[in-house]
Amino acid sequence: MGGDADHDIDDIVVLIQHPFGDLKVPLRTWIDLGPGPRPLLRPTKAWSHATGRELPLTVVPLRYRNTYAARRAIREGRLANPWPDRWRLPTQEEDDRLRAMRGGAGEPDDV
């Protein structure tokens, strides 16, 4: 359950859509820091830094995608929590409530 092995993590840049604006950050930075106090922030796009070519989000290892499905897998113990001291994992109820508010849309089911 990792990222796409054909891509170098240090070459990948991800887009994080934050309430105060979109941020492009190196994937390595996202892996190191995570979503911080906003537990639902997640990468929404990925690019190769070297080529500028857009990449599928599968280049981001699953446990770092912070999608509904990835968070569920972390809660169920199928994935390790990538940021145990930096991030509050939303409860299943919080995730379900958010998903219902979005009409079940907004995040891929990637598990």
C-alpha cells in the first residue's frame, strides 16, 4: 500500500488546498509535516518537479494521502499513522459527517 514505485518521492510536488489558499509543497515536506492542526487537509494533485508533468495521486504513498479511505485504514490498523505526534486522526463519526455534508463526494475511495 505504497506510492507508485516508478517515481522518486524527492521529485514530486503536491498541491494542498488550504482554506487560506492553495499551496504547492514538495511531497517530502508533506510526508514530514502532514496536515498539522487541520486534520482533513490532503494532497489533491501531484507533479514531477523535474518535468512539470502532472502525476496521478497514486505517487503519494497511501498512508500520506489523508483521504477518507486512508484515514479509515489507519483507524482499522491496516496502515500506520504517519503523524502520530503531529495530527489528530478524525473519528469515524467526524469523517462520516463530513462525507455526508459533501454528498459523499470530494475524496477518492483509494483503498
